[in-house]
Amino acid sequence: MEPEFILIAYGSEGWKSAVQLREEILRKPLGSFFTAEELEEERKHLHIVGFLGDELIATAVLVPEGDAMKMQRVVVKEGNQDSGIGSKMMSFCEKIANENKTQRIYCHARDTAVNFYLKNNYLAEGEYFPEDGIPHLMMYKSITE
């Protein structure tokens, strides 16, 4: 079965499920949770989810910034990692970015995810920096057809 990726609306049931998945994988291990302010800010963002059948297995958020988009809160559910789903979601995110006339997509990659982004043709920019107490690296890809 192939995953299906779609855009969902802020505040929808799908968005709430995506927030739960992100919190479980990204925040709980750090002993933190998304704040009401962080979630309210998502009202301005594009929300992507991936399903295998009826099961939510992946999510990402795209933040429009002029001619660029920041990709953040990228998650693939445990048990589905290393299966190609993350790379398929990257392609979907890049397609959405291109449809929105974006020239560049970038992210702050956790040190544990840098090789994943390199495999998906993202380039590193600058040096590692701390974010949420974890080393991150700015990574980007040009999005033009």
C-alpha cells in the first residue's frame, strides 16, 4: 500500500491528530509540549499529513516566508521510519512549495536527521546551532521547475 499525502485545514480533526503525533515524537522525549501560542501561530501555515489506509503516519508543516518556505515539525510515525515514507513526504512538500511559487525550501534539521535530508538532496548551510537543547543544522533545497 502506498502512502497518501494531503493538505489539511488548521483546527480540523486531522490537524489535531497531527499535533498529537508531532508532540509524541518531537516534544515528549524532550519533556516539553507545544504551547497555545505555537499552535495559534500554525493558523498561518500549510499542514501536510500522510496516511497508510486510515492510519496517520506522517506530518509536516510549511511556513511561507516570501519566496521561501520553512519546513518544520516533520514526523514519520515510529515503525514507518526507514520505509521511504519520509522521502515521499519531502517530494509532496516540495510540490506544494513549488505550486506556491516558492524558490527555496529549508529546515532546521536535528543532527539525527541530517543524513535523511542529504539523501533527499538538501544542502547544509552554516554550522550546527542549538535549538530546543539539540544540535540543528540549516538545510535547504532550491525549488524551481
